Amino acid sequence: MPYDDDLRLAHVLADAVEQLTMARFRAADLRVETKPDLTPVSDADRAAEELVRAQLARTRPRDAVVGEEFGTTGHGPRRWIIDPIDGTKNFVRGVPVWATLIALVDGDDPVVGLVAAPALHRRWWAAKDLGAYAGRSLQSAQRLHVSGVSSLADASLSYASLDGWAALGRRDAFLGLMDRCWRTRAYGDFWSYMLLAEGSVDLAAEPELATYDMAALVPIVTEAGGQFTGLDGRPGCWSGNAVATNGLLHGEVLRAIGDPGADEVAAQGARA
């Protein structure tokens, strides 16, 4: 398979980063600053991304690297997209729900995704056409599959917060979607989408996300049998927001909170 070696490399990168991030998690001398966008960044975020970049420079020198903290280096169709700590606010407050996100995008297609959450003792990964898995290593893993729930009345919805929906003018629409669901919980960040891939949650949506927040999630959700688009219905991690479902609910969710015609765009993408 064409991405076997890249998936193995993603695990090697995650192994190295986990040692660093766990050493800094709840450290008394953790240094935290506020970035211009008013989000926090810790010394662990920066050190973790620097570590990944250094290893990729040695092992994949022809590939570009895109990271939350240090931007883009290199050129070419293959891009490693890194979020060194997704859930920094949790990390700096000692909440164990945070993860390192590592993705490989080939052209515009996210083909490898790995989510490492060492404080939860969990790791999830996928590669194109190889399926999605969770476990502690490639040798110790369980294959993932999304749920078979086909009605919103029976569905569990996960999200991060309500704040961004008002900015899009869709707060009422999102609240309406929540009212139609059996259960709603704000698991937030990467965890919503990993629970979706495991079949524990049936849909997740966020009004504003960066590419590095999503790239690693896309192959895990889709290889588990789910669907991942923006509110515009376009597949992948390029729309600046996310709607992910088990596939059975996708059209109905987009009709509730998506752009006009987004359900048709998503349906065409699913057939392609």
C-alpha cells in the first residue's frame, strides 16, 4: 500500500512527541503565552512542533510541513500538517483531553491521520484504503466503524461550544439541530470526531476550525465509514468549519445547519 511507510512514520513521530508533552503536562514551570489571536500557546506546543519538524526534515526532506505554531516550510504536493497540541486550553489547565494531530495530505487529499492522546492512554489512526484503528500501536489495535444510527431522534451530537455559531448567524439553527437529537454533549476538540469514528457519537460539527485542526481527523472518520465535509458540503478539511457524521445522517444535518444546497454537494462528493 502506498502510505504504509508514512503511517509507520506518523507513529514514530507520535512516540517521540508523547514523551515530550507528557513530561510538560501539569509541570509547575510550564510557560504559557497568549498569541495575537488570543489563544494560549505553551512551551510544550512549540517544542513538540519543533521536534516533529526536525524528524521530518531528516526522514521526508522533500515534503512540505505545515504547523500551527511555525507556519509552512517547503513545497510540493505532499504536506505534513501538524497540530502539536490540540486542546491547549485543556493542557495548560491540567485537563487530560488534548492530543497531537499528525496528518499527511497528498495533493488535496488527507491520506494519513494520527491522533495521539497520551494523557487518555489512547491513539487513533488511519491511512487511505487501509481502514481506521485505535490502540497503543500498529500491532495492538482495534478496527473502527461508525454507528448505524439513521435518525436524529436516536442520535448523539458532540460539539465544542456555541460561540462561533452566532458569528455565522446560525446559532438558532444549531440549537434547533440539538433539540432534534437524542443526546448532546460538548466533548470538544479532536475527541468529538474520534468518538464518532468509534461509533459512540453519531455527528459532530464546528463553525470555525483551521486546516491543522481537521486534517488528521478526516481520514480517521472517513476510513471508519463516516463522512467529513464543511458546512458548504465540500469534502475534506478546506472549508474552515466541519460537519462529520456516520454518513447516514449527513444530508439531514447539512439541511439543518449547512449552506443552501450543501447536502447535494456532499452527496455528489460521496458518490465520486
